[in-house]
Amino acid sequence: MRELTLGHNSTAARFGVLSLLCAVFSAPAFADMGTSAGDTAWILTATALVLFMTLPGLALFYGGLVQAKNLLSVLMQCMAIAALMSIVWLVCGYSLTFGPGDGGIIGGFAKSFAAGVTAAPLDGQSIPEPLFMMFQMTFAIITPALIVGAFVERVNFGAMLVFCALWLLLCYAPAAHWVWGGGWLAGMGVIDFAGGIVVHTTAGVSALVFALIIGKRAHFPKDMHPPHSPGFVMLGAAMLWVGWFGFNAGSALGANGDAARAMLVTHTSAATASLVWMGIEWVSFRKPTLVGIATGMVAGLATITPAAGSVGPAGAIVIGAASALVCYGAVVLIRQKLQIDDSLDVFAVHGVGGILGSLSLPFLAAFGPLAPGLSKPVFTQFGVQLLGVAVVALLSAVVTAGLLYAIRTVIPLRVSPEDEEAGLDSATHGETAYHQ
């Protein structure tokens, strides 16, 4: 027995020495690529978290807000967008956004189908380029998925798919290139840490234009039903809250102090906005609602997104409180005063939130502990931010309107009144979420 034990220990020792030697000799090769194991591990995690935001987070959040007869249609839209945007991003979306180009307007096709992409990192990064490509793919997935909230319960599924694919190439890719891909807005110094301009402004403005062009639901605004499942809304919102740590903290592109601060301020803004939105409802209607606190949380997350790398916790509290007040007011204005059927308040929450965060960050960048400050004077940076928001908003409006007018000459944008009344689950997909 002793000999057997000694033999086993000897084998284990030899295996351990061999493993150590392999690690030692492989380390220089890994280091030669310029990558960091810690940074890579964190961005792998962050990538999964951002995809988790769309599937299942956003799908459940939106799905709970619609009528029961349209639940599956919303889940289907989010799922199909995730799949289609992934392929479009691989084919040429990534190349147009981050590939080499002329004039700072758009990248070229040099990296289509991941051509020339290697395990080595891009300049200034410490993660393999395929991982960066995948991380950015999850942003390209959730951005058009956000627009779903503008046209739920009445959109033609085929028209929606065509729109999202073309919108990614003609709106998202140029905007992301301008701000994140070394384009002309990046050269001017626009700050958008994780997508207040690139994600939330593009999606929010496009949602508003889409809602105006496709028109109101049949019973809007008089005979509208409440959300069929506030429980789904809360579950989806909770998944968004968790996933947003990958969204914002992951945008530091490393396991570092910037990521840690971004996570802290993201959580702080979300918590503050939740409480303030709940308080507004409590005072206004004497009853705080689950849907309300969840919506406030999303507003706080959207608003802190562009500023997550530029403010400290004190600034995050200000941004969170402001997001609840301003976005709540925007919901009332868009839905009640103007009676625009942006069905799930995409513009009011994401568009207004992204714009608010992008414009407020210069004034809060040096406010309180952990605030990093700015390299430019406050009002200089504000002017740059205002320009960035304005041109991206204009791009989003023009591209969305152009695409929708073009698409509807070939494919109807919305279903028939009969299908809308029956519900898209059965009319479009031949399925029902709930059986009696």
C-alpha cells in the first residue's frame, strides 16, 4: 500500500512539475501577444453579461409590458434580432465600425468576416481582438433590440427584420465609428464611455421616428390595457441591472480601477433613480408600483452609461435623481400630452436618458470623491458633447425615416387591423403564450 501511495505521489509530483514548466514556457508567448489574462477573463464575463441584457433581460422586460396576446411576438423579435445582428456584425458591421477607413466617416470592408483579425490585441488594448469583436457585437445586438419597444403589438415581422439589418449598417455603424472607432467625433474629444450617444441616443431617436411613421395602436390612448405581467417586467429589469455591469464596467476593456468605478457609479445611479421614480408615483398616485420602480431603474442605468467613466458616486446620485425626474416628465409629455404611441417609452427613457447623461457629465466630472475630472474646460467639453448628441440624433432620425419610407414601398410596416386585434402571437407566429 505504501509503495502504491509513493507511486501515486510521484506521478502527481511529475505531473505538477510538468504543468509548472508548461505554464512558465507558455507565459512569454502569451505576453508577447500583448494580452492580459485578467483583462481577458473580465471581458469574456462582461460580454456574456451584455448578451444576457438582451436575452433574456430586455425580452422579459418588454414582454411583461405588452398584452398577453403579444408576449411571444416580443420575445421572438428580441431573439430574431439577436441572431440576425450577430451575422450582420460578422459579415461587415464590425469592419464598418472598427475597420480602417478614410476621413473618419466610416470604416471599410477590410475586416469583413473577421478577415485579418488575430489573437493579438488592437493598439492600446490588452484583450484579443476576437474578444473585442464579440464584446462589441453584443452592443450591436441590444441597440436595435431597444427600438422594439416603439412598435410592439402592430409591426410586420418581416419589415422589422429588414429595418434592423439595414439600420445597423447605415445608422449604428457610422455613429459607433464616429465616437468609438477613431472617427471624427472621437477626434474632437466626444466622451461616451459605454453608449449614451452610440446606443441610447440612436435607439431612442429612431424609436420616436418609427412610432410616428408606423402610427398608433388601434386603441391608443383611450382603451389601453395595463401590462399583462408586472412580474416579468421586474425579472427582466433585474436582469438588465445585473447585465449592465458588463455593459458599463466592461467598457473599461480591462479589470482595472476604471471598471471598478464604473460598476460603482452604475449601481448608484440605478438605485437612486429607482427610489426617486417610486417617490414620484407615490406622491402623485398614492401607490408606488413595481413597473414604476423598474422603469426608474432602467432610466438611471441609461443615463449613467455615457458618464460611467467620468463621474464619481456623488455625481452618480445627481445623475440618477435627474434621470428619474426628467425621464418621468418625458414619458408624460410624449405619451399623454403629445399622444405619440412610443409604446414602451423608448425615447423617453433611453433617448432622453442617454442625451441627459451625455450632456451632464462635463459638469459632474470633478464632483465628489473618485471623480476623475476632465482634460478640457467644462463648457468646451459641453459644446463637444452637444455637437456629438446633435449629429448622431440627426443621423438616427434621417436614416430611420428613409429606411421606413423605402421599406414600406415593398413590405407593409404593420399588420392588418384584424391581426392587430387578434394579437401577433397567433396572427404572425401561430403560437400562444397561455392556454386556457
